[in-house]
Amino acid sequence: MKVTDLIKDNMLIICPNNYKKYLLELFYQQKKLFNVKFMSLEEYKRNYLFDYDTKTIYYLIKKYGMKVDNAITLINNLYYVEKKNYSSEKLNYLVSIKNELDDNNLLIYNNLFSNLLKNYSLFITGYGKLDKFSLSLFKDAVFHEDEIIDREYDIYHFTTIEEEMEYLFNEIKGLLSKNIDINHIYLMNVNNEYYPYLKRFSSYYGIPIEIKNDDSISGTTLGKKFIELINTCSSYEDVVL
């Protein structure tokens, strides 16, 4: 059954952002119009459980001397613990941190989200099989797993990143010459090491490349500004944005 045959009005569709674009293109091609909302799994988790901001991060940095990345990692681990006693000291430590942040109003709860869920049925797609924790976030949801298609792939090995970039941009140039929309060309699994090379070869070839940051708050404009402030300011009042 096609994924669009499972979608109905008043659905909250949980899917990756790139899969959202895919679904919208299918709606357009099939001339279907639905009253639906879209949300990524990460967005759903933050609305369903809790969210955090720069004040949360700064609190952990100031009190426990953590680095920004360590504080963010710790906060993200709090999603996996409940407020109860565990047999593990590490888990109980996370619970104590969670309680401490709660006591200081540093975890953000969307109290209206439960009302939204009453008006929408849940449809989860584009993620394949979810882990046990992710499954626990949903009740009475429809899950759709994409059909797995066996394909053969060509694998190339390069001695240097420069050689890899030269091959990559020549391939992109070839696709553009065939009138492939540049917005339909994606680079996957690109880490920070490649960013300077991408920018340089983008300039060489005259091919624009949009480099997207990670989903973590440290990768956002606000997060970068916050990191810059805590490295230069001497008091909490100076850091508050």
C-alpha cells in the first residue's frame, strides 16, 4: 500500500524533514490535499517530554564546570530517565540532575501539546524501525515502514580530500548539465572536516553548496552566540540573551 493511501485528514505526521519534502511532492503529483501537520521525531520528543535552552546549558556550565558539548549531552540523556530510583548510580545521578533543573525551572514543558494530540491522529513514517524508547513516546499511532529495495552501489576510494572533492564537484557539474535541479542534489554523512573543502571547491566550480548545521542547539545561530558569550563574559547577567 502506498504511503499516501494511509494518510488522512487531521493527522500529525512524524517524519524526517527530507521525507516531509518527499511526501509533499507526492501530494502534489497525486493532486491530494490533506489537513495535516508535520513534525520531526526530535521536535515531537521535545514537545512531548521537555525542551531546554541556553539558560539550562549555562546553569550546568556555571555550577558543574562542564563544557558546552558535555552539558548538552547530559541534558539529552535526561530524556531516557524517569523520576524514580534506579539500581545504577549513573542513572540516579541523571535523575538528580533532572530534578535539580526542574526545581530551578530550567526544563521547558509544552503544557498545550497534549491538547493538540487530542485533535490529531499520529502517523510515523520515514524512520524505519524505531528503538524501544522512541516507540514509548507514541500511543495509538500508525507506523509505516518504507519497503527496502536492494540496490548495487559503486564505492570509490580517494587518497586525499582534495581528490574526493574534485570528483564530487565534477559529478555535480555533470548532473546540472543534465538539467537536474540543484535542490534535488544532496550530500550525506558530511562532517566538519569537509566544510572548508566544500566552501573552497564551491567557489572554484561556481556551484553553491548549502551547509546545514546539526540539530543540536550548539549548531544554531543562538547557540553559537551563546558559546561566544560564555567565553568572553564574566557574569550570568552578561550572558542572558
